[in-house]
Amino acid sequence: MDLKSHDPIFNQPSSLYDNRVVEPPIKSYGNFKVNPRPTKKKKSKKFFYGLIIIVILLIIVIFSLFMTKSNKANKPVNHKKTKSNSLVIKTNNYNSSTSNLSFNYPTNWTVNDNGNGLIKIISPIVKLTSDNLITLNGKINITINQQAVLPTAFGSYSAAVDSSQLISYNAPTTVQRGQTYLTFVQYPTTTVLGGLDGIYVTGAFGYQKLQEIPATDILKLSPLIIVSFDSCSNSSCSIVAPLTISNKMLQTSLIDQTTYNIIKSLQIN
């Protein structure tokens, strides 16, 4: 069949026919797939999962650090003293037949015994911190008196500047208590908060911080043992005056070790 006879365009002049533009056939893209761009929802999910992973990693790291510190804390402590913190003190033993007691004391301390039941153990010149936090030269005195005689400054009542501390004697005799309280006394004339006027060996009597201490309790004790403090009024410390020290000195080795060790070594017969 002749297509020109059925197509009006073929009835046109040949010049027009020859210039006709024939469009190429349309290709089918039915099997072609376009990768869609990731949606915001998918992006937010990835961010969320990433955040969870970071949090889990942080928890693992923190837990590992905690366990490391815990293991270090549980390791046995080496109590071997080094040269920097060791306190090695040579001592002498003093035995009083008149007072029926004995104790050890540092070789650089002195003992005065009046032979009538009054013994004083006196330190060399040491640095003491006053209740006004001034460092000065002074001495520590430990008085052992078979007669219960209180300092006048004690009054009818004094106050506990800190709670009493229970200590054990090193080798108590059969007629001696195994333990005793140390009571930290502030006299009523002392107005500075935290001022310490004396440390009293109070036997079974213990007191809470700021509690009143009746003189009647102390007068029941025998022997009466008091730790007191003096300030030096001259360079040789031959002249002294009673001193109120800061209770912060209780944590120093001079008090916490040297002075307490003398009391712990006490044996009463």
C-alpha cells in the first residue's frame, strides 16, 4: 500500500516533505531505577543510633575508671613509715615508789618528782600555736597528782572543746583500767572558740563537744592527770605563763603521738 496516498503530508510539495523533522522514537525507561535521596527521617534515625553508641561508650569508660579507683582503694595499705613521716623517739622509764606508778618519757623531756605524790613531766622548748593562731615558743607539761587539786581557772564547770577520745593503755596492771578517756577542756575564762586549756585523763567519764564538765566529776579521779601548756616569757624559757592553744594542735605529732604515748605507757600499781 502506498503510504503517500493515505497521508495528507505526502500530498505536499516534495520540498516540504524533504524538510520534515522526524522525532526519534521514545525509549522505554521502565526497568531504570533512580536511587531516591535519603529522607530526613532516615538521617534522624542514624543520628539517634550514633548518639546511643556514644552514650554507651561513655558509660563503659566511666565504669572502667570507677573500678580502677575502687581496686586501688581496696589494696592493702603499706604502713611502713618513711624517713619523712616517721617519728622515732628514744625514751627513758621512770618508776616512782612513792606514787606507785611508772611511765616512759622522751629522753629530751624532764621529770620533776616532789616525793609527795606530785610528778611533772616537762617538754623541751617547742613551737605551740595559741588560740589566736600565733606560733610561739612554749612547753608542754604533764602533771600527775595523787591529790585531786583542780586549777583555779577550771571553776565549777568547764566545757569540752571537742568530744572526748578513748585510748588504751599499752600494758595496764591488774589494778588499772584498760582504757581511759582524754577530755579536751576549755576554761570559762577563755573566750576564743576552739581554745584548748588542758587535756584531762578522765577515766570512765567522756564528754561530747561543748558539753559542760562538772568539777565534781574531775575531783573523783585519782591520780589526777592533766596536760597543760606554757608560753616562754624569755629566750631560755625559765619564766613561763599559762597558754591556751588552738585545738587544731590536737592533730599534730607533738600532741597526738609524743604526749599521748607518755600517757599510754602509764602503769599504776
